[in-house]
Amino acid sequence: MRIRPLAETTRRPEVVAGIGGFAGAFRVDQPTTVLAGTDGVGSKILIAQALHRDETIGIDLVAMNVNDVLAAGGEPLFFLDYLAVGHLDPQRVAILVSGVAEGCRQAGCALLGGETAEMPDLYGEQGYDLAGFVVARQSYAATPAQPGDRIVGVASSGFHANGYALLRAVVRRAGLDLSARYPATGERTLGETLLTPTQIYVRPVMALWPAATVRAMAHITGGGLVENVGRTLPEGLGAQLEAARWRRPEIFDWFREIGEVACDEMYRTFNMGIGFTLVVPPAAVADTIRHFAQHALAAYEIGEVVAEPGVSIT
């Protein structure tokens, strides 16, 4: 069985029973608050299928789940995946699950189990879909944000796994070649750039929690900065963000120009270079940015909390 050794590389001490049975078992201390999240990869999978590059799509799957529970103060404990395929190719399944296992290692959670289903009538010979869910222990309870608090944005690794329906539409309309290099993609091909795995923020963010300076966190997914930052603030408060305060990778502006996508739509659909945000007191900004630099992640002070509802970007 090829999946069992991959799961063993993610094992945590609390795992009682893992791959092989009808259910996994994980010991949780009492009392504790358990968080759970579920997500998929979306149509980024179609890029991976088109290029026959399935190695990293499992990292995206884990990232989209663990970054969500992280924003709620959750330490990811274990993860389960669901893989539906048109044709059950053991080698391909092993490649896909190896990506899931790598994501779990990066997040420090156990790959506790999963399910594989063969459905040729639904997915055809080469098609597949990936989904999963994570269970976390709430390890941090943030204090409410206040007007005057600052918002620190941590750099994304690219488009992550949002907006790929729009990206693929732009690729088709503009006649772009996924195997070609363009000025905005540097030394990589367009396909390689679009398959860059989603950044997993678990370890560096959790390392900040003992200082108790974080007042809110947001995973910047669908809806962009406007929707996701707003979800983390108390009723009646909002945020003012300044786009000039962070480095936006060239690939975002390039897609906006060649796709003739409105700026507002770009900010609603993509992370625009910021994958995770934290609200901290003004005195904690410098230390927070320095902390992420020590974890090889760029971070910026991108705005502040204000006493008016809504999030604006200028």
C-alpha cells in the first residue's frame, strides 16, 4: 500500500489509529475547543491536468484548509483527503497523495486517512478532483481589534488556489501558452507559475501566539482583501489599506492588463500578493515584520483599523 508510508511521515503522538481501518483515531486532551474546516483546490486542478504535473496540487489542498483554521486560532491536528478519479492509476494516486503528505508536514498535522473513488462516467479517463478537511485545536484566542491597530500583510506565493476560472479564461482569450515563458513569469513557464503551491502559514503564525499581540487574523482567499479582512473585525469597525505599501508581484498586473480585468475585480478575486493578514497594536508592527523575515516571508504594514465599517483599498 503506497499511501501508508506517506501518512507515517506526518504522524503526531496523538495518532491512535491511522491509514487502513474504517476510521482514523486521534486522542484530544480535555477540555479543548475543536475547530474544523473543509475545502478543495478548484479549477487549479485543470492546469495540473493539462500539464501532467500533479506533484504539488496536494499542497494546495492542505494549505487552503489549514490556513483557514489558523485564522481562527487553530493548530491543525489532522487532515483527511478525498480523491475522486476517472481511472485508478496507483502511481498517479501516490503522486497526488505525496503532495498532500508534504502539505501536512509543512503544517505539522497528521494525515490521518482518506478515501479514493473511481468514477469514469463523471471524470473521464484522466480527470480527478481533490477535497479534504482539517480538524484543529483552538490554541489562541485573539483580543478584539481596536481603531488605530495596524494590519500586517504576509506575502503570498502567487495566486494560491483562487480565481483560476478567471485565469484560465484570460489564458484562452489571449492565446497564451502554458509551456512558454513570458516577462512576468521570469525563468519559469506560465504553467509552472500558475502551479506554484499555496503558501502554508501555520508554523510562523503559531510562533507569534505566545507574545499575545495578535488581535485578528485572516486567510486571503476568494473575496480578496476586502471581504476577508472585514470578516475578522468587530461590528462597526473597518480598515483602510494602501496598495502602495506592499510589493505586488508583476504577474498580477500582467494578467490584469492582458485580460482587461477591472482593478476592482482583481482585488475581489485574487490575493494580490498578500496571503495572510494579522491585526496587531502599533507597537508590535516592527517585531511582527521581523518575525516573518526570520521565517523567509516578506511582511508589510499595509493599513490600519478605523472606526467606520467596511474595508477600502487606496
